[in-house]
Amino acid sequence: MVATHLTRDPFLTDLRLVDDVFERFFGTGNGRVTGFVPTIDVRETADDYLVFVDLPGVKSEDVSIEVEERVLSISGVRTPVETGEARLGERPYGSFVRNLTLPQGVDADTITADYHDGVLELRVPKPAEQKPKRIALNGGKKALNR
């Protein structure tokens, strides 16, 4: 059920750009893993889309969030630890870009961002026309016999 919703919703269309594809899959020749691609969850409430991006080890000043022509771009860099001599390196690093297409009518000025415990949280308010409309019940009166 979730997968069906994900493919239908234009906000969740991921235009992921993978930087340094060859480096990610073939490495740099020094035994290090490169090509950091943060994972993203998108949740939906009645009023908002909530975007959660896992960025462990990434400083907030190394993250950029931009909106251009309905595309929300989250980019930045995760740098490797340079202390000591590397014996094993499985933690990926490098620059990253994740792009999400916003629904028509989203006001980019209303998007808010918070960053704590290595998780970037974005709140994207839905456009008024996409919010569910509630219809009140008329306490037992028949609508056709008014």
C-alpha cells in the first residue's frame, strides 16, 4: 500500500543525483568507502509533508537546502575522519544531493527546517487545494428536504 502511494504522489518523486558514481562503486583505491547517499523518509499529515533525512556525522553548516522550480534540493558533504591510520573504512563519505519534486502550489517560503541528533527534519505545508475538505453533518436534517 505504501509503495502505491509513493509512486502516485508527485512530492515523492525522487530525482536522486548520485555524485561520483565510479568512486562510489569502485572506491578510491585506498580501501575507503565513498559516495555518501543519505536515506530519506517522507511522511504525510493532513496539513504537511514531513521529510526526515539521516545525516549522521554531517555538520549543519555543511548542509544546504534550496527550492528552485518545484524541486527541493538537499545537498552537502560528509567528510572522512582523518585521525589515526585507517585499518578499516566502511563509513561512506563525500558530497551528496537529494532532490524531491514538490506538489504544484507549495509556497517555498513556508518550508521550515530543523536539525538535531544527525537528522534533518523539513516541514512542507500542503497547498490549500491539497488539504482534505471536511464536510459537517447537519444533525439529522435531510439535505434534500431543506
